[in-house]
Amino acid sequence: GFFVCNELGKRFFGPYLGGRDSKATFLVSGACAGWGYWAFALPLDTLKAIVQTGGASSAREIVMVSIERDGFARTCTLLLRGWQLAFGRGAPSAAITLTTYSTMYELTSRYL
């Protein structure tokens, strides 16, 4: 999800932010990458935390019991608990990471 959302961000926002290689595009597409990563990773992270704290013996057990008890839609909602913090920290860090990487790659390509 990380690199897919980064590339989609470049394609979508690039024309509005000065092109695919502008710093603004790198920042915005990097934020998209952070959101994309946590959209896929957060449910898995939630399941891992429940298993590690002894709430269940397996991720499969958690999902099956929750679907039987609460239904599919509510289970999806429960697996995305904490999305505000995950997206709030994931977007800025990915934006800075990808902007730094792109800048350093450009500089080393030009001078080495």
C-alpha cells in the first residue's frame, strides 16, 4: 500500500503542485503513502496486539468470534481502532522520509 499510494499521489497531485518532481508533490504523495500503509497495517497491528496481550490465541479466532458476535461491519470498525493516531503519525513521517529520499537520490544522481 505504501508505494502504490505514493505513486497514485504523484499522478493525482503532480499536475496541481508543480509536476511529479516538485517538493510539494513529494510531500503530499508521501503523506498519501503513510495513509496507505496504515490503512493496510492497522488491522493487522490491532490483531497482533490482542494476541500478544492474551486476549485470544490467534488472529483467526479474534476475527471469527467478533464477526459472529458483532457482525462484519462492526468487526471492520473495531480492527481500525486508533486510526487517528496511526494516520496522524504515519502521514508526516512518510512525507518527510520520501521527500528526503527523493532529494538525496536526485543530488547523488546529478553529482556522482
